[in-house]
Amino acid sequence: MRWRQFTRASYRGATTLVSTPLYSNTTLVVFIPTLAHGGTAVLLPKFDAGEFLRLSAERHVTHAMLVPVQYRRIMERPDFGDYDLSSYLVKFSTSAPFSAALKADVLSRWPGGLVEYYGMTEGGGSTMLVAHEFPHKLHTVGQPMPGHDIRLIDEEGREVAQGEIGEVVGSSGAIMTAYHNQPEKTREAEWRDAERRRFIRTGDIGRFDEDGFLILLDRNKDIIISGGFNIYPSDIEAELTRHEDVVEAAVVGIPSERWGETPVGFVTLRNAASVDGPALREWVNARVGKTQRLSELTILDSLPRSAIGKVLKRELRDLPRQPTRSG
């Protein structure tokens, strides 16, 4: 993997369009290298897909860091093909799940490379997917970066075998010392291997494929345990987004007297969508396993997100709903 090409040489003379908050590590991944190597940073005060495309063409932008929801909004514009984006060398993404289908669309229609990073602010360890070099690995977040040690552990803190599912833990030279004045929280975040080397627990669940590429499944806290079975919301979300009327989907677990927890879904629809909630719920339940069937499905105008585009599932869990049907 020629990863150094994205850290030094490519930023000489770069014009980087910045459309995420400057306080975020997401932004700093491209902002600092641009300044350090004498490039130009063009700041977009507030993200707007049309303005982003206009500035990209006008300023001959070469680099950008976007979160997945921004890519989606850009690629959905009917006038996307009207803008000259031929100056782009590489685009980056991090901070939230990036679907394989959306990555493929970006690679197909947007000139330049595409690189996805996965990691934590705490610096436990990061992976990188050079998507244009590994188009058959778009369902992954790539391989550990040089000097980064990524492992998977089970609920008892034991490393799992190759191909098995576990919690992602990582270590690197950028690992945090501690959470400020929170020693208990620091201890909870740490895991040590047999040599007592220190790792940071991510709370993410995943597995490595046969080539060492990391496949993320879900956040540990988002896994739904229904009737004693582990349900990964991402599996149901992926199925929901296969429906032609669905733009995006999120699934969370809510308490159920019968099952302990039960999955409920939230979706946003395309403008011309004709499907309603009951029909969509019936459609997806016919395509997933019995334990994965949604008890409820709610159509929203938009999913709640953080400033850098992460879906806030805790807010979805708190939304008022009708009494749960235990199907």
C-alpha cells in the first residue's frame, strides 16, 4: 500500500476544500498537512452540496475531506455532472459508516482517488482503505496503517481467531495517555495483551477477512439482544436501503417484555417515494431473519446527526412511539 503518497507529496501545491468543523479531527487530517506543505485551504462556512461543487470547479480543488452523508448529498444532485472536478487528486472520508454502494458511485463518477480512514480520537489505532486501489474491498475499512496494531477480542478479553467476530482494540504511537481526571473511565477503555502492551477499546464490533481487511459490523452498545440472539442493526439497515424509495436507515433496540429487546427502524425516503411505513416494514421483514424482524418502522424527514455527520441513535431511542408490537 502506497500510503505515504497521501501524507506528503500529494499536498505540495494542494488546494483543499474544507467543509467540516475546524475543531474536529476529521478536518485536521487534511487541514494540517495542507498548511504544512504550503498548500491552500479554502474554507466553506457551512456545507452546501451545490456550493461545494461550484467552489471545487472554480478553485480547481485537489483535496477534500467529507463525511459520508456529505458524499451522499453531493452524489444525489442531478447537476453533479455539470461541474468540472478533473483537478481532484484524492478525496478522504472518516467519522461514520460509508456504504460500499456510495463508495462505488464516488469512484465511478468523481475523478481522483478515494481514501477512507477508520480510527478513534483517542489514537488507539487506525486503518486505511485506498478504495481506488482495492475496489473489491469497498465493504471494509481497509488494513491497519503502518505502526498501528489492530486486534479483536471477545467478551472475556481474549483475542479471537482469524475470521471470527470481536471488539476492535488498537494501539499506535499516537495513543492517548488518559482521559483527563477520569481514571476509572481510562481503565475501562484499556485492554492489555499478553506482553502487557496497552490498547484502546473502540466499542466497535468487526472481523478481519482473509486478506487482513477489517469489516465493521456495529457498535457494541448498539447490538440488540432479542430472545437471546445478537442482532446487528447494520444488517437490517443495509437491507432497508436496498428498497428503491429509501435514502437512509437506522435501526435501534428498545425494551420488549417478550424478547428483552426488539429492533425498530427509522428511515428517510426519496422525494417521489410512494411506499408507506407499514408496507416498508412488511417488505423488509420478508427479507431478514425471524429474529431481525422490525417491530416498528417510522418515516422521518431526516435522521438526527452530530456536527460531523454521525447518526445519533440515542436520540432515535428517545423519540415518542406507539406501544411496541411484539411480532
